[in-house]
Amino acid sequence: MPPSIRLHNTLTRRLETLEPIEPGTVGIYTCGSTVYKYAHIGNLRTYLFGDVLHRTLEYLGHEVRYVKNITDVGHMRDDDHDSLHGEDKIEQAAETEGKTPEQIADFYTEAWLEDERLLNILPADVMPKATDHVPEMIDITARLLERGLAYEVDGTIYYDVSAFPAYGQLSGQRVDETHAGHRVDVETDKRDPADFALWKRAGEHRLMKWPSPWGAGFPGWHIECSAMSLKHLGERFDIHTGGIDLKFPHHEDEIAQSEGALGHRVVSIWMHGEFLTMADAKMAKSTGNVVRVADLPEMGHEPIAFRYLALTAHYRSKLDFTADAMHAAASGLARLRRAVASGATDDQSVDLAAEPIASYRSRFIDAVAEDLAIPRALAVAHEVASAPRLTDRQRRRLLLDFDRVLGLELDAPVAGEEAPLPQGAAELLERRAAAREARDFATSDALRDELAALGVEVRDTAAGQETTIRWT
């Protein structure tokens, strides 16, 4: 049996021992990106938290089915207004950029996945698109109507919050307090301002719309996650994660929809990650104070150093992004990588169950199994990096074992120190030097592009070619 793990359940407001519905296998659903704009590192902090959970469970011996959705329809410019006249974020971006909604979604999905790759986030097992699950959303909506939990107004279907007594259990808000949270005074056709849309009537000029029993329309944002989680994880699953900003109304509404349709509890443990701030202000696309993962190298930072920074704070604590914090993270990362580099690479014969290794590993496991106490686990890793009673080979083996959770690519070269050239780069550099000697600048430029594709940046100086291995 895998070691037990305790996780903070937002729903019950306490630490709970995870008891998988299917022993040995854990189902996780994470609310993914709305793909209308580039994701920023604040968004990525939430996905890093999910990745650490994913890695920790696998490290402890669980099989994990990890589902992370792609929101490519239904997220309105201001979803807290259930306005029928508001613009879908995807459609708005399509109009601004002169593309189709599908082109917008595909482009920003690929950009988001590239950001995740740069941060060494493990791929999800399933990444469902909202647009592929409209029939399931219609089915849930129809079921809620049948159960008396929803009502129709001229082709739009609203959830009747008063018919679900448990509404507010996640956020702790009473129904009479949720009006401000939804900011729903725009619509006058609801029975109660706190009610929210499951399905919206499509306007004449809307591009993304589908036939339904109530006429042409499109799904509300909240119903999407109910449909995708239930389809890919079943009617009961273990963990649902997301950013703290999704707790209300998104996740509160999701609980009302899923439990209202099925008549029983669906998610065992709800987990929420805190904000990343910059100058103590929430990082958000709407305010413009954002940094992309792709911006980090231009700022002098290796992307994995941001991952290290994220690990220095508990996922339920706010974290401020500053240049000083990033430089400190880079130093900590370099220290661990040097410790790994000092050991022989034939370290697989090292027994992790033997002392003194076993005691360090036990402390690391205790930390990650106590609500993902990664800062504590990171402190154990730094102890290992300088422990005099460990050989270099033992140190390397143990740190690389820890890296299965940390995901810091500890066997990579230290940033700023000499790194080996990628395969084939040395030959291209020789050919480029010869081309420049012959003043064949067209060939020289073409070879520079080939080197760039390998991750090698070339600068021409009086002393010859200087190279930099780009972080990827």
C-alpha cells in the first residue's frame, strides 16, 4: 500500500487523509486555461501546484489519472455578469486578431503547453476541450431541469440556487451574500439575482453556437467543468484543484450542478492554490501586470528557476515575484545541481533503503505527504546537498530521487556555467566559421538559424564565435 497522504480540503476546511475511491489510483481534475490570451506565470503557479500533487502521488506509489481541461468557449468577458449580451473571450480575441475562434484557441493552447514544458510540468493524461463536450453539457442541463433545479427563460436556462440547500458550502457564503460575488444585477429575467446560467441563448451574430432543446445557444462557463470531469473521471472522483480565485463562483456553481444532477457528492477533496503577486498585487491579465514564462530568459532568468521559486512557498500561501526572489531561487537551484554533478552517473546501485540515505528519504516523504509541504522537503534536499556523511554518489542518487517530485531537472548543467553543445552543433559551428572566413554571409546566416533551432545562440566577436546554450 502507498504511504498515506494528508491534504487540505477546502470543502471541510481541514486536513484529511486521502482515501482513493479506487484503491491505488487517484483521479484528479484541474481547471485549465481559457485559451484566448497567453497564460502568465501567476496562472502557471496554479498548474505547478497541480503538477507537484501529481508527482507526489506517483512518487508515493499511486497511479494517477490526471485531467486538465481546455476552456475554448463559454467564458465570457465578465462571467460574474450572466449577461446575454456579453462577449465570449475567445470570440473577442478572434475579432481583435482577425482569426477564427478555433485558430485563437489552437494558438494559445499550444503557447500554454509550451510554457508548461519549459517549467517541466508533466503532461496530463487527458486534456478535454469544452467544445468537444457540448452534448454532455446539454444532458446535464436537461437533467437539472427535470429535477426542478433549473428553469428556462426564453431559451436561456438558469440554475435555481434556492433549490440546492447546500449552496455556499465550499466558499462559506450564504445565498444572500452571493449577489455581490456574482455581480448579477445586469439581468432582470432571473427568479433570484444569485441564480446563474447553465445555457445561454445565442445572439444573431454569435459565431460559436449549438442546437439544443431550447434553441441555438452556448454553454455557461461553469457547466463545462461539470461535464468534462464527470465524463473523464466518473460520477465520483478524488481531487479537484484550481486557483483560489475559482473557489467562488466557479467551483461553488460546479458543485451545485454536478451534485444537483447526480444526487450525491462527487469530489472527495477540493484543493486551491494561492495567488502569485507582483509588488504585492495579484498578477492578472485584466490589470496588465503580467509576466510570461517566455519573458523570463529575456529578464535573465532560467524558467526552471521560477519553478524553484514556486516550491519555496506552500501552495496555500501567497508568493511575491521579484527580481531578488528569482536570483535567490537561481542560487538555490544551482547549489542542488552542483551537488548532483559531483556524483558519478553510475549511481543506480545505491540502495535508497539503506542508512544514512533512508532517514533523509523518510523525512522528505513525511514532508510531501503532509499537504505538500514542499518548502520543508526542499530544506531536506539542501541538507543532502552538503551532508558530510553521504558520498557524492549517494548524494546524487538521493537528490535525483527527490527530483521526481521537485521536477527541477537537477541533472541539467548549472545556468551560466559551461554546458555541452547539443549533438551536431560543433560541426555547424565549424562550417559557419568557414563560411564567414569566405565571406559567404548567406550560408553563415542560414547556419546561425540551424544552430538556434538546436538551442545554441551565436554572437560574432573580434575573437570569433561566442555561443550560449539557450534554456529550453
